[in-house]
Amino acid sequence: ARTCGIVTCGGLCPGLNTVVQELYRCLSTQYFVDKVWGFEGGYEGLAQGKRVDLARVLRKKNIYAEGGTLLGTSRPKIPAPELADAVEREALDCLFVVSGDGTMRGAAALAEELQKRNSKCRVAVVPKTIDNDIPLIDRSFGFDTAVGFATQAIDRLHSTAEAHRRVMVVEVMGRTTGWIALYAGVAGGGD
């Protein structure tokens, strides 16, 4: 019997529920995984054993249109040995971590700890951030949605700024990269 787990960690991002739903569908229908657990509250929920049966949860509702994450999220720094203990306790063959760069570092530490223990479990990451600042990938999910909303805001403010002969500032997320500002600035505003 094969068992997989899914956690969503860090900040919210458009599409988290869709990723959880599609991971579940792919694992259960294409790879015939017997159990797919979701862990509520990110790494903290995994460490505390807060698992939910995704087959039961996803059968009850369509979550594609819902924002946030049905699994919840958190940002505590749980030591890799503690997470590895939880993975072994849950008898996971694979853990999918849906996260940004900080949580990916945690996933790498967890994978290293599991390897030291000769664990059968593998750790896979699904990069997510609206900032699009994860090295080695062209575009993370959530980024296009963020750019679309920022572009709409710029388009709507453009005529107001022009009518009042003023410069208006639209502040967007971007942490240290500014990709949302760049893409939305180029796409929005008319002239």
C-alpha cells in the first residue's frame, strides 16, 4: 500500500486549492496511491499529526473557485529531525510540499534527514509564490494572477490620474525582485 502526504506552507497564493486537488487526482487515478493525506497547518500540522483524508474532503465539494488553502498554512520552523519523525510515524512514501523558497529550504533539510535515515519516503516540492522569485523556474503558479490584478488596478487608475493630471502610485508585492511591478507596469496603463 502506498501513502502520500501533501502540505501547503507559507503565504497564500492563487491556485493552492487547485494544486492540492490535482495532486490528489493524479496520485489516486494515475499512480494508484492508496491513501493521500493532507496535513492541516503546514509543517506544524505534519509534526502534530493533523491529517485529513483528501478523498473524503474533496468528494464533498469543488474547491477550484475557493481562495486560500483548504489545508491551512503556517510558518513555524520545525527542525528536520522532528519532521522526519512525523513522516516515519505517518508511514509516507512521498511528501509533497507546496511552498515558496523558505519552505523549500526546509523540504531540502527534511529530504537530507530522511536520506540519512535510509527512509523510503521522498520529498517533492511544488514551487509557489506570487513574487516569482524561485531560482531555476521560469514562472511559479500564482504569479500570472497577481500580475493580472495589478494590471487591472493600473488600467483603472490611469484615466483618473490623467484627468487630475497627477502621478499615482500602485504598490504591489514583490519582496526583493519586483517582477509583479515590472510585468504589470509594462502591461497596464495604456500609453
